[in-house]
Amino acid sequence: MSAAKWLNKVRWDEHGLVPVIAQEAASNDVLMFAWMNRDALSKTVELGEAVYWSRSRKKLWHKGEESGHIQKVMEIRLDCDEDVILLKIEQVDSIACHTGRHSCFFQKFEGGLNDGDWEAVDPVLKDPESIYK
């Protein structure tokens, strides 16, 4: 199968992006959500490490390039509609979030419709100030 063929199977959105879920292979924890373009997915396969597309910076983002918190890719899956990618990864140093937490999904909704709020339920493993210099 040529590179174009497997890349063309992905249903890219109108901006040439596909949503990506990063899941820790060992624990099955969902660590983060991001986006990839064709170059990011190609680079991920080539390196065996997660490379995303940063929409805010408008450039490729090799996860961990600044923080050291690289995501080693164990498996790449495409969903049934071929428009979402799941990366099963090994997270270096157990920190995926820029806040210094294990997962970006650290806020849990507590309470009801009228009195509910989001509460941080996962600890900061490393002070972000010491991660990003």
C-alpha cells in the first residue's frame, strides 16, 4: 500500500485535519485530545512518537519537544467512520498535560444542573514552571 493510499483513507476535515485521542496503552487512561494533518500523521508513523498539528501556532508539534514528555506510539487506530484517530501510547514521565498532570482531563463535573461546577481531581505531578523554561 502506498503512503498516499493509507493517508487518503483518513477522512480529513475541511482544514485538512483529523481529531486524535491519545490513550495510555498500559492503563487505558485518555490523556489528551489534539489534531493532526497529513504531515503530522506521516511523521508520527516515521518517528514512532506522537506529532500533532498545533492550530494556535500553525505548525507541527512533536509532543515533548520542549517538556521532554514524549509520547511513544505503540499502536495507531482509525475509527469506523475513518474520521478520528486513536493513538495508544507510552507517556514518558507520566505527564501528558501542560499543567503538569497525568491527563488533560483532570477536571470533573460535580453537583447538579444549577449548582454544579468543574473541580480539579487529579494532582499536579510537576510544576509547569519547571517544565517550560
